[in-house]
Amino acid sequence: MTEANLGLGQFDYAGDDHVVPFQVEGLDVRGRAVQLGPMLDAILERHNYPLPVARLVAEAVVLTVLLGTSLKFEGKLIIQTKSNGPVDLVVADFATPDRVRAYARYNEEALAIAEQNGLTQPQHLLGDGVLAFTIDQGAHMQRYQGIVPLDGASLEEIAGVYFRQSEQIPTKVRLGVAELLDRDENGKPRHRWRAGGMVAQFLPEAPDRMRQADLHGGDGDDGNGAFEVDDLWDEASVMVQTIDADELTDPTVGTERLLYRLFHERGVKVYPSQAVYDKCSCSREKLRDVLASLSQDDIDHAAENGMVSVTCEFCSTTYRFEATEVKPQ
């Protein structure tokens, strides 16, 4: 069957905001791919970020969704940057089985200067710092955290370094973000965001085939020594690297069709998709507990006309409490 003959009913397209797991047996590759639409729009719209910041947050959301949906336990994956650039903090987290949220903090003046100078790529906006991957399995389990430096590379390159350094799994990550300018059903101009991504990992049955050249770690290895890359992983890496950002975000291509285009000669298999949703984990009870951890002086200082207001940085929901109902523990 050729790609042109694939019908909607036959191929069961997942559509937007659904992560599609896949396997390419001929290349010993497993992975996940996704296109985000309405969910991403909802996250970005409530914050009204400047365009470069919105793009950066969108990339972080895609990366978090791709990695978070691989969790096999109840918990949370948090991806967070801390850096000295115009955007000094980006946080995106995925709570199993399907909740996503994100936000960014930026310096307006520094961002304006960066835009004037055309320095709006993720590496320019972030600057020097670290990217942390945190897995939280709950209050009674120890957190796992992997940290990699923000060394002037893109988020997809840094994610690859993380897997190579912390997980020791050959991994390729591709991320793409696009703006859509069209008109709604009433003919009014409309701005929408789309994003897409793919993570592909080399997981052969023989573990020794997963070996990679060492990262330069100050142990005398300059990282330039000869190293023979497994032929199948080399082929898969080249295929993934050929993906254009437009293909990742184009709704007329779709996730399954993109996978078919890339890997059909090697026999790609797709599995049932997993939906992801824009859902914040904040609640009135949780924020009341946060306020209760403050001193009485802090509570009195925050109160205005006998009320204390707290706004969630992720979803922008504002909760109001009477100062008398918030008592320090």
C-alpha cells in the first residue's frame, strides 16, 4: 500500500494533542512523535508572551510531552531552565497520565535589546545556565534529577546530550514551532500556535551496540577519537535529522504520515496514541497551605482590605482568601 492510498479509517490518524508511540524494527528504533495545536494555544494565550518567548515555551512543552508520556508510573516530569539570558526561567511539567502546564519568566528590557539585535534563537534567549530534568514519583520516593549545561546549543541538542550523558541511550530529538495566521468562522483575523516533535532512540537487543563515543568530561578524552557508529543507528539518525520544522507542525502532514514518509521502507509500526491536556495542578487548598507556611507578618503584608490574593504562575488563575482564614502553621 502506498502513502497516497492510506485512508483515514485505515490509518486511524491521532490528530493534534496526541502522542504517537512508534517502533522501527528494521532499525532497532523506538520513539514518540506529536503535533500540538489547541492545547498549546491555550497555554500560550493566557500569558500573552512576546513571540520569541512563546516559541521557546512551545519547544519546552513539546519536549516535556514527548518525554513525560514515556513515564510508566504515577508521577511528574519537570523540565526547567535557569540561566542568565533575557529569558532566565522556563518551566514545563507533565503529570501522569496526561496533564501539561508551562510558564516562562523574562526581562522585558533585555528581551527588547535581543530582538533589536536579531538574537531571538533559544540559545540567545537563554544564555548560560543549566537545563534540569526532574522525575518526581511522589512524597515517599526520592526525586531523580539530571542536569546538563546550556552551552549555546538548542533545546533539541541539549536534550540529546542529556540522554547520552544520563541515560546512555543514543537519542535524536527534533522540535518545531510555527505560527498560523488565518481567519475564524466569522472572517476575523486569527493567530494560532502549532508545534511538533519527535524523539527516536536506538534500543537494540544487544546492549553493547548502544555504545557511543564518550562526551568530553575532563578525563583526558578530548572527544575526537575514532569511534565506529552502529550502521543502523547512523541510518536512523540521518533520517530523523532530515525532518523539516514545517513537517513537524503541518496539520496536513500529520504525525502518522510523517512517520510513514521517514521509515516505511524499514517497516514502521505505530501504537495507540495518548491524548495530552492543558491542565494545571493548582488548587485553592494547595495555595492555602502555601500561605499557611508563611509568617503572620508576611500574611499581613500581603493582605489588602482584609483579603490575600494569589495568582498561579502556570494557569494565571487568581485565588482570594480572607486574611483571617489563613493562619500560619
